[in-house]
Amino acid sequence: MKNLIIICSLALFAISCKQTANEAGVVDDSKQTTIDSMNVVMEKQKAEIAKQKTIDSMQAVADNKKERTVVVHQAAATQASAAPEAKKKGWSGAAKGAVIGAGVGAVTGAIVNKHNSGAGAVIGGLAGAGVGAGTGAIIDSQKKKKEDEKNQNK
């Protein structure tokens, strides 16, 4: 009888230890799940911050480029016909191309690189700015050639 009580006690002890170990594993799994979900949220926040920095930098470039006008005061009426016309200065084609390319490249880079969209946006923005600036410079040179030909024909 004494042996039966000892065997039952040992069996009960072994069963209770297994349940505690399983419960500890469940707690560890839930902790890891919480940590993983927090990491995902942090990555999304980093991507949003990178996107906002790109937008802010584009707005800063746009604010720095303001139009300037030239005012010419003339003393005599004879000088009026000889004075050249004041031309408004706007953005060059290279600058426009760089800004547009940076925006498109940043969005495309963020979409393509799903694991780290912030880095994809930065890389895409830089690549897009380079391609856009090159394309804009080509367009500028073509416009200048046309204007030179037009001025020579006059």
C-alpha cells in the first residue's frame, strides 16, 4: 500500500511538471509574437519617416528656387528700343527632371523593396534623380539649339 501511494505521487508530480513546461513554452511563444509584431510596426514607422523626409527635401528644393525678375529703368526714349526684354527665369529642365525622377524613383523603390521600403525609397530616389537630371539636361540642350537657330534666322 505504501508503494502504491509513492508511485501515484511520483506520477502526479511528473504530470504536473510537464504541464508547467508546456505553459512556459506558450508564454515564451506569446512574448516572441508580441516582439515580432512590435518590430513590424517599427519598420512601418521607419518607412513612413523616410517617405516624409523625401517629401520634405523636395519641398525645400522647390522653396529655394524662386522666380526673380529684372527691372530695367530707362533714362531716355531712344534707349527703349535698344534695351533687351527681361526674361523670367524658371526651373531648368534638368532641375525639373531631377525632382520628378526623385519622386517617381522613391515611390517605385519603396514598392519594389517590400522588406525594407525606406532603403528602397532612398535608392530609387537617387537613381530617379540622376536619370531625370540627365534627361532634363538633354531637353535643355535641344531647346537651346532651337532658340539659337531661330535667332540666327532673324
